[in-house]
Amino acid sequence: MARLAGPPEARNGTIMKKVALTVAVLALGLAACESKTANAVNNTDVSNAMEADANAAAASVDNALDNTANAADNAANAMDNAAANTVNNANNKM
């Protein structure tokens, strides 16, 4: 069995001080990592929200364009029908 150097009274508490110091350093390192992780999570949430908003806006624009095209088609069809009805009415009165 190996013997520790120095008299027992000189070693008293030295190991516990080293353990306490090691635990303190590790705790500080962990705290620093946690704040960076929280910031990364918050930044990711903001990015995801921005992407969702952009996708919703793009979908709204697409829907508006589709509705406008449909309205234009419906108006053209109505004009064609009105013209055909006018011709038919004129032919019926002859």
C-alpha cells in the first residue's frame, strides 16, 4: 500500500478542497453552456416562427392570385354569355 507524502495533519482537507474546486469549475462551465443552449433554442424558435409566417404569407398571395384569376375567368364567361344571349334575343325577335 502506497503512503501519502507528508504528515497527516498537512493533508487534512486537501482532497476535499480539490474536489470542491473541481465541482465549482464544472458547475460554472455547465452554466455557461446552458445559457448558450437557451439562446440557440430561442433563436431557433424565432427562425421557425419567421419561416412559418413567410410560408403563410406566400400561401395567402397564391390564394389571392388564384381568386383573382378565377374572378377574371368568371367575368369573361359572363360577358360571353351576355353576348350570346343578346344574339339569341335578336335572332328570336326577327
